[in-house]
Amino acid sequence: MTQADATLTAARPLDVLADFPAIPAGWAYLDTAATAQKPRPVIDAITRGYDTTYATVHRGVYQRSADMTLAYEAARRRVAGFIGGQEEEIVFVRGATEAINLVAQCWAGTQLKAGDRILLSALEHHSNIVPWQMVAERVGAAIDVVPLTEDHRIDLDAMAAMLTPAHKLVALGHVSNVLGSVLDAKRAAALAHGVGAKILIDGCQAVPRLPVDVVDLDCDFYVFSAHKLYGPTGLGVLWGRAELLDAMPPYQGGGSMIDRVTFAKTTYAPAPTRFEAGTPHIVGVLGLHAAIDYVEGIGLERIHAHETALVRETRAALSAINSVRLFGPEDSAGIVSFVIQGVHPHDIGTILDEAKVAIRAGHHCAQPLMETLGVEATARASFGVYNGPADVEALARGIERVGRIFG
């Protein structure tokens, strides 16, 4: 494909709504940042997994178990290729929350000591705050917080000024789940490594929208959840540098993660198996494979262009309403947060629901960010591949109705 062809493809509107059976006609689903709806190929892969091919993995010597094991490990390779890593660096967990907790307990909990420092930002999801607080309290480390720029991005100039050799870990969101602001993750990694710190990137909102190459970003850990990538719930991915994973103790004990068990001593399997205790979410992993195939079949550049266009339309429509206050940068990635003067976001969400428009209202698991923005909560519209201009129009009409109701 030539550059001109690629540009034309990226600019062509998406028309994939028919692939999503859970979105009925006339319903504007604008809560993709919370969880994405599932396309038919993902649903079919999960159905096949339970219906005609189901068996356990890594245990059975019979043919179906061997076939399922091959499919399961093929999915691991598919995930690795999707983000530019190696298959032995991919750990399957229950979600990005568990992935961060795993790193917090098994890396930070064993490497940090009293006097060390952890650097976060003001826009982090609670899942990228609380695990580090728990470790810091246990080992006697301290947490510093990078402020935001005026247009609500992580201020990397401030980060550069704040970093010291005492900082051993930096953990930042690649795309804000509230603001849609995109982190220059490559620069953030360079700054962290400049003082000898490791860096974890929370990619939950990035991988459904942006091409990610962990080698190019030069991060140390990268995490995301399958359900935000049009895949199943209950499944997440931790990517970690092989040498870091190899040096980390196991997170949980049980089946699969062992080398040999005796009552005198247990030895553990190498990574990533060491971190995958118990029977895994077998069919969920197959669904994630299908989700990646689906997203890459459309093209992440095209998805990003599509969602960015919807953000522009939304911000333009809402900016025309005097009572609306918008948050985040103009070029946010698929997410628009806002408040209406004198109206609680929960009331906004309820009235929009009556008009068949589904948004998120609340603090979005980002209470420190709400404090930074000077509000208790926001309303949030977030887009996916299935949204289009009609959804933006429905949202704008609904907001105008909110204004009429509340005067």
C-alpha cells in the first residue's frame, strides 16, 4: 500500500456497526472507555472455544487439549506481536489492575526500600495509584505527583525537573481515561531511565486506539485489559522486559507456576508461567486473539483518525453551549469529558439515557484528578469503532435537552 493509499484508507469513515450485535438501532453507546462492545468475530471465537473445541491447556496429553494449548500459546504470540514484544515477556492476568498489582508486589515490593521514591501523575486511574501506595507504606518509600499542563497533559518538563536518583519507579497512563490526553511515552521513558528508574505504562486506553511498540517506547512494563480492546472481560496483559520478569518472585502460588513441589521446598517455573497460577482464562485468551485480529484488520491508524474526528465534532458541538465546560486537549484520543453548570453529571447521564445515549458520569476512578480539575465529577463521552456522526448529534441534542430541563 502506498502512502497515498494509506492516507485515503485512514480518512475513509468506518462503517462497522453491523459487526456489534449488542448495539441496537438508535442507541448511541458512548462509554467505550469503560468497556468496549464486542464484535461478532470475538463472540464467535468465544462461542467456538466453549462449544466445539474446549479443553484445558498445558496439562492434557489427549489431542484436543494439545490443540487448545497450541491455540492458547498462539494467542500469546499474537499479543506479543501486537505490542512489539516477545512471547516469553507476555503474562496473562485478570486485567490491567492485576498486572499493576503484580509489578507492585513482585518488583517494587522486592526492590524498593525506605527513602526510595515513586513518581506518578495527577491524572492516573486509581489502579495506577493505590497499588503503589500500598507498597510505599510497606517499605517506607514516598510518592511524588507530576502536575498537568494547562491543556491537561502530563507535564513532562515538570517531570524532568522533579526526577532524582532517589526515584526508582515511574508509573504513568499512556492515554488518560478521563481526558483522552496522550502521553509522549518515549520521552517519559527516557527521562525515567536518565535517573536510573524503571517505568510502567498503563496502556488500557491506548492499545484500542494507537499503535504500540514497547521496544520503541523503551518502557520496562506495559499493561492493558482485553475488554477495552473489544475482547472479553476478566483478562489482561502484562508485558515486562524478560530480565526483569526472570528476576521477580511469583505473585501467587498454585498449579502450573511450579517446577517441582515437595513439602521441603518448591521451585518455580520460568516466566511467564511463574506468574500464571491455576487454570487460566482459556477461552478469553482466544477471544483476545480474535479482538486483535479485528482491530488490526481495520487498522489502528484508521481507528485513531476516526475517533479523533468524532472528538473534534463533539467538542465543537458542546463548545457552542454556554453552560458546558470541556476538559482535556483539543486532540484527545477518543474521549471527551465535560460538566454543565448547575447540573450534576449523574443527572446528565440519566437524562441522556432517556434519549438512548449512554455515557459515563462520576469520578471515573480518578478522584485525585477530579480534585485537580476542581470538580467532584464529570460526564464523559468515549468513542469506539462503531460510533459515527449520528451519535455525536444524539449527544448534542441530549445536552440541549438537559439545558432546557434545568433552565
